[in-house]
Amino acid sequence: MQNLLMDIIFPQQVCCICREPGRYRTRKPWCDKCEENLIIMQDSLPICDKCGKYMDEGEGICAECQKTPPLFDIARAVGPYDEPYRIAIKVLKFMGRRHLAVRMGRMMARVVNEEPRFWPIDLIIPVPASPGHLKQRGFNQTEELGRQISRDIRVKMDAKTLKRVKETPAQRELSREEREKNLLYAFKAEENTKIYRKHLLLVDDVYTTGSTSKECTRTLLDAGAERVCVITWATGVGF
Ligand SMILES: [Zn+2]
Ligand SMILES: [Zn+2]
């Protein structure tokens, strides 16, 4: 309803990715050419069987996962963290186009539905935003994505059990070590029956170093979860 109203009051006059003029809506926020690009890019390179990152060559498991096997079962993304995937997430996150999460969440749900290794899933957990970001943007983009995934795969979402307890500075400019140190104990999971011995699907927007997904997974497993899988909109390239 909210989206329908938004479409009527504020119809988008340009494609949110390439700015091509036209009429764009919640269900179709970008043009056909951008849609085609998004799809072509999905299978452009081999991916790591464990973390889902795009590898320059080879197959199997990436060097990083071999060195330090992640605690999550698998992580997958819709596509590589490159244009147009990068633009879509920026528009959602920084330009406040909340409704973009409908189409993006739908594409993420499809990846989950098509990969049997994600299943079973008892509950969806979005990566919590820091209170500062929440105040600035008014919404948590991972929760928006999670809500759509929840609808599409018919699994409940819980946005309260996992909390961010430490305000973390922007991660982008930091090295891997700094990121990991920064995130250590940044999250806390309530020990409750909703996650105890349950199979969880963690939702994040982007997987780059994987530090956030890994720290959230550790926190959830420590709180008693049985198993965690990760779905993101985009993932790193060239490892
Ligand atoms: Zn376009
Ligand atoms: Zn990997």
C-alpha cells in the first residue's frame, strides 16, 4: 500500500541506475537495459563455493575461506559489487529510495529459493544498523530487504534479537584488520527460543571483506543458533 501510494505521488521519471528517462515504479525501478546488465553480470565470473565472492579464476573455495573457514554455512549474493549493483545499493541507502528494496529483496529471495543449500530456514535476521545511521536515514536497508525476502520465501523475520551494541565508524576506509577489530563484539544476540537451535538466514546489503557477516554469524551461534547462511545484494570481486 505504502509503495503503491509512493508510485502515484512520486513516480520516478528516470532509471535509478543509468538515469534513462521513462516511468519507473516500485516493481520496475530500473530500465530494461539495466535489468539485462544485472542479469548478465550474475554469472560473469566463477564464485567461491563457500562465501560466494567472485573469483578471477579457478573454482572451489577462495584462498581466504581456505585460510580461515567462515562459520556460516554459505554466503551468496545476487551479483558483483560493481556498477550497476553498486549504484542500486547507493540509491537505496543514501538517497533514501526505500521502495527499491522491494525489487532488490525479490531478486535476493530468488537466489535463496534456487539454492537448496540455504534450506531449511527457520528465521530471517537482518544485520542491525547502528543507531547513528538509523537516525540519519530513518530506516535500516537490510530490514527493508529482509521484509521482502520474508514475504517471498514465506519465512518470518526477526529484527529485534540481533542488536548492534557498539557504534562503529564507517567501514569503507578501513583495512581488513581494522574492520575486524572494530566489529568485535559490536553485536549482541538475545538468547531466546526464536533462535535457539534454529537455522537462520542473515541478510546484509553488501559482502566485501565479510567482517560484518562473520561477526554476526559468530554472535548468533554463540547465542545458540544451529546454523547461519548469508544472503546479500552484492559481493566482492577479484579474489
Ligand atoms: Zn537504466
Ligand atoms: Zn570464499
